[in-house]
Amino acid sequence: MKKTPFRLTPYQVQWLMVVGFLTVGYALYIRYLMVEFSQFALQCDAGLQSASCSIRSLATYLFKNSVFGIAALIVASLNLMRPSVVLLTGGLIAAGFGIVLYNVALSGLAIGLLILGFARPAPATA
């Protein structure tokens, strides 16, 4: 039995484009308006208790420990073994955050694995 390669429908491509743009846009917002913006960083470091400061500290903790890159690499490896839209979406989200938030090496490798997932056959359906 010949398996066909993993292919996306036009609706799935549109979904992935929307998710990708939203992910990268929000990651850019976090990076440039929360992490690198010096006035906001000084306010948070001085003890300002707000949701934005909590998001800033969480994002800082996650990218210092390479969580975005490691998560993207794990999900991309799973997608390479068994391609699906759900894994592709999760890998795209993690890699998008990772590339913008300083985990470029691992997230770039994950993007490569996500692309290789299209060369794999789709999982067999019952």
C-alpha cells in the first residue's frame, strides 16, 4: 500500500498563517515593549505589580532556560515521526516565540524539522 505525503488543505494553510502571524506579532510585542523597553523594565524591576510585569518575568525566565527552543524541537521531532496539523501548529507557535525571544538556534533547527515533516507520509487512517 502506497502512502501519500503529508499535505495541508487550503483552510489548514490559512489557519497556520493566522497562528504564525499572531504568534510572531505577540512575541515581538513582548520583546520590544516589555523586555527591551528600558522604562518599562525599570518599573518592573522597581517592584511594579502588574500583569505585564508578570508576563515579562515569565518570558524572561522561559527564554533564559531555552524552553521555547526545546519545546519547539520536541514538537517538531514528534511531527517528523507522525505528521499532523496539531503538532505543526504547536511547533509553529513554539518556534515563533523561540526565534523572536532569543532561542534562535534550537528554534531554527525545529523549523527545519517541521519542513521535513512534509516529506513524510501521512498517518494511515482506519
